[in-house]
Amino acid sequence: MNVFVRRVGLAAAALSFVSVAATRVSAQALPDAKDLIQKYNEAVGGNAWKSHTSARMKGTLEVPAAGMRADIEAMNVFASKTFMMKTTIPGMGEMLAGFDGTTAWSKEPMSGARILTGVEGAQAAEEADPEASMRTSPNITKSETVEKTTMNSQECYKVVHTWKSGRTSQDCFSVTTGLIVASIVKQTSMMGEMEVTTLLGEYKDFGGIKRAGTTTMQMMGQEIKTTVTAWEWDTVKPAEMEPPADIKALLKKG
Amino acid sequence: MSNPLGTTLRFLVAALAATFVATPIEAQAPQPFDRAVELASFDTAWTRVRDSYYDASMRGLNWSALRDTLRPRVEHGRSREDTRSAISTLVSRLGESHFGLIPADAMDAGSTDKSDVAGDAGFEVRFVDSTLVVTRVDGGTPASAMGVHAGWLVEEIDTLRVIDVLRATASVSAPTRRFALVRLTLNINGRLTGPSGEKLRLVFRDGKNARRELLVPLRETPGQVVEYGALPPMHVRFDSRRLTSGVRGGSACVGVIRFNIFMTPVMPQFEDAMSGMRSCTGVILDLRGNVGGLGAMVMGISGHYFAKAETLGTMRLREATMRYVANPVRVSRSGQPLQPFEGRVAIVVDELSASTTEILAAAMQVLGRARVFGTPSAGQALPALMTRLPNGDRLMYVIGDFAGPGGSRVEGAGVVPDEPFPLSRRALLAGRDEALEAAVRWIESSGRSTDSLKSAGRR
């Protein structure tokens, strides 16, 4: 459990002992989560993304201490809410993850092909929604501002999102720019759940739409850094979203 | 597409959680010495372990006090060896197998951009009682052509006298001696490597105990070279075969699969091998000498033998507890339907079977899916990562603890075979592989086939 979550836990415990009036004062001091999300949307280009049919993100991922580097490419077709991601790690091979609009899947060289189910499947499906990146997805049932804090060396408002699947995630919106400067997500895999804090920075304009150019996170004592090299719009071809043969067979099996 | 990085993280959890036993390392010539760099290396190692070791209490050790005690060794050090000694002493206080320091020179010596092609003597050795015995000779190698045979004793490798190193090990206390012998065996097998074509002086005792001094040319090390992260280049070797009885229309068979390291090039070969063994009575996974690799590969390998997503064990990290789970194989890479293999599974291990090998063997054994043969495994099964220090050395450091499906630790204890077969020089000289033969007999005794199979025979 990281410091942030401990703080949330302690705050929750403390609140049970303070008066209702005090809680109201605290709540009034914080901006509404809807306003923060709207401000964020305006800061990153509003609905400009809706004029496009698909997005393709390219980048590199580095774990410097482990000498590891990977190429990543993620594609999203907006209308069908389909998603596909390739991560290529030298010495390991190509890892694929996808969502065909109904079912999420993954295939990687260590454990093979599989259909994602339960929380893992729900998380992948929810994140495939293009509106999820704007935090306007109907999959988010509730967003609540919980505190003003400092993350990624910036003052920010922390918002807890509750998703349809029941899971929660957190964003911290910069007080000055309105951009998301940090996110906390419980990442679920077949191996279990791990909470990961991601710091977002170097927002850049990619064809009229602003996106974070770098993200960093700590996991298992390692710093993991992603550098986005490109966001392309309307370049995804249907054939590129085709899952590999084994995944197709698994999807057919149901 | 809210969190493409999150998708990658699913993979990274698995990819980063490698479990490795250190590759054999030779002592190397000292490099140019810069005290500031050495101090930065010590500090990096100290901080890295403090921040990532799974037990935040550092097993009750006063980690800061240890730094204060050991850092002066580097401050006043005269060579990189002083830094290495300080770091090794530091991490040894945690008392676990997967801490290690690999000298930069050794890493560079193994890199593929050198003009030398990696070579090896083409045979393996193990300690049997107080002797170093050849346990396996690959066919078609210069060593094989020169008559080197399983069961021969090795007395000298170049200038190294085996009796001297054994004498040094004898003074190590009993609990540590096992680890020391594993390291020693790895290092001695490492001494049987070098540039391909180079000749290695070896002194043997043959089957009649006659002294045989040979200059053995090193063959080009077979296998696919894999470079993964900060790890040194590795040669991945995979071999599979069917032992058939020729009865029951030729359908009765025992499959034997052997590979030396858990790296991803193994996976498609494993799938293909298993596809050819679906009709067999049983399969033997010969994991002797397999020192581990990518821990997450146990989920794919075991998926060939489980119909359900069985938990193979848990990995306790500082931030979370992760499970290794079998991913039942339902389709081939080309999309053809598959069913997990239902026949008997035997796993053969020895004292150099370590880490990921032990995770797989322990899980399959505890879950009742495999019977284990051979000698107790290394008892070195912890998730570990490797990082480059400022002076170029690589630090391998433990990030997690591992417990099998029954909750018991493999670290220290190792996997104890259901049917132990200690190595015997006499059997080796007779061309017998007792552990493998016992595994074949056990498979034959299953209900699926009572036919006698041809002798497994050591190749």
C-alpha cells in the first residue's frame, strides 16, 4: 500500500470522528469532480477527438535499472470501442492485448493466449472506451473530489472514480493547468492485483489534441518510463484489429 | 483508450518477476578504479535493496547501520574487489540465495558483440561425494569423439585442481555448504566454456581410473542466443524425443522434453513437442541443470497439464501478493483445438535445478500432477531482478518471496524427489540414467499402457 492510499485510509478513519459540520466545510473547499473533469477536457482539446474515427499511440517503454526497453503501439477504433495493443520486448517477444467490443483477451509468450474474465476483463473493457481517457465514459458511475494534495511536484485535486464494475481509480488534477498529473490504478492481471501510481508529464499537442508525452511509475522497486512518440488519428485499418488465430479460436469457443 | 500503459503493466508484472540463479562467473582482471564511482555503486546497491526487498523490515536487520559499517571499506578501498566484497557482505546478511554480484568484465566477456563465438566443452559435470564426475556428454562434440564418457572423473580444468576447491568448500559450515556446492558446480561448469575452437586442458580419470590428459577443443555452444534486459546473453537449448516400444501399433510412447533455461524461445518448441506427444502414455520433463529464468513461464508450461487455472504458488512482493496460475492450453498457436495432456508427468531434477524449475516442479508435485525423480533441487527459488551499478557490475537482488501451492517455501529446502536417485559413478559408466529410467518405469506402470519401453538410456 503506498503513502497515498494510507493517507486516504487515515483520512477516512479520522472523518468518522469529526462533526458533520466540519465535513461540510471540507467538502465546500474542494471543487466538484465534474468541474475538474470538464476543465481537463477543455485543457486537452475538448471534443476534438470525436472528429476522428480511430487513434494510434506509439511509444517506448523503459525500465532503465533492469536494462529493459520495449516498443509499444496501441490502437483504438472509436465506434466499435475496440482496442489492440502490442508491446515488443527484445529477448522476450511480442505481447498482445485486445478488446473486440465484447470480450477482452491477451496473448504473451510466457503464459500464452487467454480470454480475460472477471475484474480483469471488466477493467480492460472499461478502459477500451475512448471516453475513458477523457473521464467522461458512462462506465464511470461516480467521481468525487476527496482532497487537495501535492503529487508529481504539483498541487492537485484528487478525484476518486467509481467504475461500473465496482473498481475505483484515482486522478489528481493540477490546480493550475487542470491536467491530470498523477493517476492511481489497481491493475489486475491473472497474477492478482497491484496498485500502481503513474505520474504524467510533458503534455504535448498531437494534431490538436493534447496528451501526456511521458509517464513514469514505480513498480517492484523499478522506475518505468514511457515516452510517447506519436499519436496518429484515423490511420487504423480494420485488418490491424484482427486478433491472432489462437485468440480467434478462443473467442469462438466462448 | 484510457490507460494503454496499464495494459502493458499486466505484462510487466510477469516479465519483471524473473527468477534467476546467477550464471557462472569467473574471476576477472580488475578495471580502472574510481573511488567516487565505487561509492556510488555501493550506495546504489544499498538503496536498491532497501527499496525493493519484499520484507520492508529487512528481516530485522539495521540496514542503515550495515551501510555505516560497510561503506568505509569502499571509502578506503584500493580496488573494485573491495566494493564487491562490501556489497556481497551487505546482501549476504539477508541470507537468501538470489542476491549476487556479476562483475562487469564477466558481462562484457559474454556479450555477443565480441568477435569470439561462445563455446563449451560439450559435457556437464556434477559433484558425487568428493569427486567431480562427468554426467552427460553431448554426441557429435570433440569431447565425445575423444572418448570422454559419463562417469569419468575430472581432476583438473586448465590450471584449476578440483581437489583444491573441494578442500576449500569442506571448511564451509553445513547449512551453507549446499549453496556453496551449487555455486561451485555452476562455476566449474562455467570453466568448461570459452571461445569456440579454443582448446581446454583437462585431466580425467577414465572408467578404469587411468589418468587421461586431453586438450579438448571447445565446440560452438548450441542453442538460440537470447539477450534479455540486463542479463548476460544466454544460449537457450531445447530437445525433445519420444521413447517408443513399437507395440500397440507403435502408439505407446513416453515423451522426453529437456531445456536448459526458462526463456520465451522455449515456448513454441514446447507446444510443438507436446503436440507430438498427445498420444503418449506419459511425458518426462528433464530439468536437470535448468537454473531457472522467467518465472511467469511456469504458467504457460503447466497449462499443458492442467484443465483448470490451478494456483501454482504465491509471490509476496512489498506492494502486493501475486499468484502464479496455470493457464490451461485450449488452442494451438494456429488456432487448432487442444486439450491439456492427461497422461502421467514425471519431472527429473538435480542439484542444479533451480529457481523457476523449482517453482514448476514443486507446484506440479504438490498438486499431484507430477512425480519427481532425481536428487533434491538447489533450493534457490526467489523472484529477483538485475540492475546495472555505476561501475558496470550487475546486482541481482531479491524482490519477493515464493511459496508453493501448499504454502511451503522452496527456498532453502528445494524440491525433494518422490523417488530419489543419487548419482552413481558406476551407473554413469554403464551408460545408465537411473532417474530417467525410473521415470519411464513409473509412466509405463500407469493404466494407459503396460508395454515395456525400450531403455531410456542416457544420450
